[in-house]
Amino acid sequence: MTEQETPVSMQQEISEVEQMVPDNNHAHGHGDEYSARNIKVLEGLEAVRKRPGMYIGGTGPTGLHHLIWELVDNSIDEVLAGHATTIHVNMHDDGSVSVLDDGRGIPVDMHEATGKSALEVILTVLHSGGKFDKNSYKYSGGLHGVGISVVNALSEWLEVTVWRDGGVFQQSFKRGVAVSEMTTSEGAERTGTKIRFKPDAEIFETIDFSFDIMSKRLREMAFLNGGVKIILRQKAEQKCHLFEYSGGIASFIDFLNESKNPLFKEVIAFNREKDGVVVDVAMSYNDGYAEQFYAFVNNINTIDGGTHVIGYRAALTKVFNRYLKENPDLLGKEKGKQAEIKLTTEDTREGLIGVLSIRVPEPQFEGQTKGKLGNQEVRGIVDQIVTDVLYDYFEQNPLVARPVMDKILTSMKARIAAQKARELTRRKTALEGGSLPGKLADCSERDPARSELFIVEGNSAGGSAKQGRDRRIQAILPLRGKILNVEKTRLERVISSEIIQDLINAIGTNIGKEDFDINKARYHKLVIMTDADVDGAHIRTLLLTFFFRYMPALIEKGYLYIAQPPLYKIKKGKVEKYAYSDDEKDKIVEEEFGGADKVSMQRYKGLGEMNPEQLWETTMNPETRILKKVRADDETEADRIFSVLMGDKVEPRRNFITQYAKQVKNLDI
């Protein structure tokens, strides 16, 4: 395993409290006061349980995990302020989660304005906390000051333990209301805060936390705060990850580039400050075609971008256009056309691996979940810093600048070719009077929410599926041959592939950063249905790669599924049963047929081996079928795996196969 993500054996686990050794350098706050006097109170908690979406963005999985991010953000704020080094996040068997740090500990002294302890005020009053006091935290992720109180309000129960000033302070809450007084005991030799909570099933659609979602976020936090140690455990599944990266976001780039072919060895990384805004950049280019770019504000992943991202992208475009202008020899034979050539932002993004992390004293986010930054002044600051530093870097490092410029110029030509290919496709569609492919057997239902598209391997299975389907709601698109490996292919070739054109036209959303529109999806259930053999698995992986790279919103929306055809037909006399796994087969033979005597068994390898009735009964009937929903809880890890499996580098693929070979089931030899 690499330094970037080290599994921790359960035997090596550090106990949650006892073995977290206090560090006297930060345990008592370097003399910085953090007490009840730093806690500002703005309003009470009443509205949170009535309108949780206003505070955490929704009551689905995203809102559920947002509870953890609020607590981890508080611990990270202690790290940023120089008072903590280690954070433990534990997923407990009872469905609760605890977050433990070695920071200063939440203040526990009396709060003059309320007559209660600062601990109880912070946990029960909305908009109370040290984030409103600039002397406590210069840069903070939880700037709305609602985090910990909202977590309390939306929890079935919450327990807090604080170690500070030589004492241990504890208090319990239910649905945001204190159910005990704060207790105090002496003898603590450390500082810190531990909060354990169980989300309220009355509020959330699901209260099951995802290890992968948590792993992705905590990995990011460790990269963004070089030197912090974050430990994630799920004891029931015997999973434990340690995230610790001394190289900060430059290590993040190394991690993302692990299965790719970088155009140059050293990561471009710089950190500058202007007008109180800290801009931290790390970037690289590889020979692939996908972009991986992450932007953060005070450790918050701004998935919807904002002014900092606009400034960064504008700077890249300016730098490369200026470099091209001052180095016309890069154009070779086309040198005379220099005045006509204008690189766009899209050209600079192909093969870019980038991380932009900024610190803003008073960020203005759009929406409570902080997905987009709104501070207008930040755009100019990021633009100026990145333009100045990056251009100087390229001037001083022509051996880095040249291959990147060649890549971007090739990308520009590919963009122009892709535009022409799209125009040809549109004209062809208009001439033919419709965009649906001839191979598609559409359904009669026009409501996308009730419509299903089965993407079926081969004409034979497609024929059975067309005959066996429910024509009202089920459409069938047979694929002839293997789909293109889009991991190794530019957009213009992707668009010109007939199989992919059929797929795009049937789904209806188009592809490309500017053209894709999730609202035009003709089906809200897309089902990949392939044979249960090596070829079927390969086609399934090729399709998943296409959807992940060009239609990721379909996965995010939960529209993509994989069909599970049976592996076996088991027959004894006139009784027939289907088994979808080896374990199920053994169970049917032993428990339902009384052993293997006089039992006949057929192992299915192809969908074409089933007649239309069997295919309907086992794989397509909504009442009896098994579908697996495709999710990418950890997009960073998903990107790595697609690069490993479908990219050019052989060594990472060999290592992956060696690592997971023992877990393979139903290998077709």
C-alpha cells in the first residue's frame, strides 16, 4: 500500500481515548483564550427539526453525512488553529458515529448571557459558537455556526465528553434537548472533545452511513491539512483506514496520478497570500483525456465551484495563450496562423489533475451546504496569483511547459474536430427526421420516471429481451460488438462511434460539458444487461467507464443499474428454481430439493441461452428481478480504478489483479 492510504489492522488500533497522548505544545492552546466569553449567541434551535433541508441540504444520504462533516470541520478548525493533530472517526455497531479530537476541548465555563454552561449553549442554540469570534478562528469551515447544534437537533441521542483544564465534562441530549446536567470529574491529563450521536430515523430517509463516502471526505481533509492524522474505523466490518500525508495537496496530486502517465515528474505546487486570502495550488498534466479538478474553501469541497474556480480557470487560459504568443515556434508549420489561434478554457482542461485550496476569513457560500463560493473579491485574487506564479514557472521550466503546450494544442484541434462531428451528427439527425436509433425498441410510456432502458449485449439476447419485455415501460437497445474504451479515446472519436451514438441518442441527454442535460433523460432507469462470462464483464466495464466519464450525473441521480441474470437453473422432476449465486445454488439443492440426488443443473453463461419467458421471469420482471444500483460514493477511488483497469499503464493493473484475485467469484475459464 502507498503512504497515501494505509489500512490499519484492528489489532493495531489506538484506543479511542486512553492512548491519545496529550501534546503539551497544543493541549493548552499556546496561550490563546477559548472560553465562554468567545461564544456568541444569535438564536434558538426551533426551526431545525421542522425544516432540516435548510440547514443540511436535505434528509437523504447527502444530508445524513453532512452531520459528520460538521463535527469533523470543528475538529479540523482546531487543527488549523494549531491546537490539534489527531482525529478519530468511529462507526459503531449500533448505527451511531463518534468524532474524537485532541484539541482544546469545547468551553465548559458559565455563559453569562444565558446562565448555562458554554457546552450546553453550543449544543442547543443555533448560531452559537466560536466561529463568530475572529480571535478564536481566523479561517473556519463551519462559518455558519450551526454545525454542532444542528447535529444535536437531528439526532435521536447525542453524548459529549470534553477534556480540558484537568477535568472531564460530560452531558447527554435527546433530539436537541439536554436530558442531563453537565457532570464534572477530575484527573484528565489530556484535552479534546468527543461527540457520539445517532441520527434520528424520524428525520432521515436512511440512517445508514457509508464507509466509502466517509473515507473519500476524510482522505481529502488529510490531504488539505498536511500533518493531521485521521483514523476511520468501522468495527463491524473490520475496516480501518489511516489518512496522514505530510506533503499536503501535492501528495493529493501524486495519489490521483498513481495510475496515470504524467507529462512531467514534479508536481507544480505553490502557496501565496493576498489581502488575507491564502491560495494553495497543486497541479499536473497527464496523457489522458479526462480532467480531475478539486476546489476547496476553508477545507470545504465546493463541488459547484464559485468565484475561486472562475479565477483559476481564467488564469490558466491567460497563461497558455500568453505563452503561445511569446513562443510561436510551438505551432510548427502553422506558425503563420498564430493570430487566428485562441485557446479556450476547455482546451486547458484535458488531462489536468488539479487541486485549488483557498482560505478566506469570511467566505460567502451559496446554499447552506456550502457548495459554491460567492465572494467576488476572491476571483481577482486567485486569477492574479495563479497567472503570475504559473507563467513565471513555465518561463523558468520550458521542459515542463513544452509538453503541456503540445497537449493543449492537440486538445484544441480535437475540440474543433469534435464540434464538426457534433454538427454532422445533428445534421444527419435532422435529415432523418428523428434522433432515435433504428435498433432501439422503445416503450410506449412517455414519462421518464416510469420508463426503463435495457442496454443488452448482442442481437440474440436483444431479440429475447424484446419479446419478453413489458412493452409499456421497458425499452431495449441491443449493442452489437464491444463498445469503445473511452478511457483511451478523445471526444471526437467517441462521438463518431456508431454504438456510442446509438447509446447517446437513445438516452437523450447528449454528452460534453456544454451539451449534456440530465433533464432530457428519456429513462430514469438504465439497466446494463450482459452475459455472465468474461466477455460480458468486459462489456459491462466498458459501459460503466463511458457512463462515469461522460454521463456521471446519471450515476449521481441513481439512474444506472446492472441486471443480475441467474447463474443456474436447477431442476428436479417438474420443479424448476433459479440461483443467482453459488451459495444460493447450494442452499436450494440442500434445503428445497433435499440434496443433489436426481437434480439436474444448467450453468448459464449467456443471456441467449434463455428463452423470452425465462429472461422475463428471472431478469426483467420488476416483481422478481434483482438489480444492482451503480453508485460512486468515493469518486476519487472510482476514478483511480477506472484508470487502472482501462488505462495504458500495465503495472497498476497487474498489482490490482494480484491484490483482488482471491476475491473473484464465478471466474469463467
